[in-house]
Amino acid sequence: MNTITYIAYIFLASSSILYVGNECYKNGKVYIENYFPNDQKFVNGINNVLRIAYYFLNLGLVIWTLSSLKNISSYQQIIEEISTRLSFILLVIAFLHGINLITIYKSHKQFKNK
């Protein structure tokens, strides 16, 4: 049963991370351009760095959490384990997204004052 849990968890977590990462990349560019309208290279660079850091951090977190997977003996435990871990990953994603928005806003204020 642990093998089923590993496969399902990796698939669901990776799919969620890739989907959210691509959406944030596409829509985040518009957000960053709003703050830095005159520097397209800077906007693209920031957006790419944020996407790469996001993927590495979250996929690393998924892999790291595999080591603490409990011994699974029923389908109910599979669902509980996967939902607990996915909810943790999604909370981390939301937290990091908030930090990124605040950082970009503060960077904009700093560049605007110069």
C-alpha cells in the first residue's frame, strides 16, 4: 500500500505544483509589469527567478516529506495521508505567494523613491 501512496502523492503534488506555478508565472508577469512598466528585461528576469525558486522549493518539499510517510494498511489511510500532505504543500504555496507579493510591492516602493 505504501507504493500506491507514494505514486499517488507524487503525482497529485507535482501536478498541483506545476499547475499553480504555470498560472502564477503567466498572471504574475502582469502584476510585476504593473510595478515596473519601463523595464521588460527586469520583469522577465524576476518572473523567471520566482518560477524556478517556486518549483525547486515545492518539489523539494514533496520529496523531503516522502521520508516521513507512515506505514499504510488501508485505503482510508492512503486518503488521509495524501490529503494531509497535500494540504501542507498548498499552505506552503499560499504562504510563499503572499511573501512574493509583499516583496515585489516593497521593491517597487524602493525603486519608485529613487
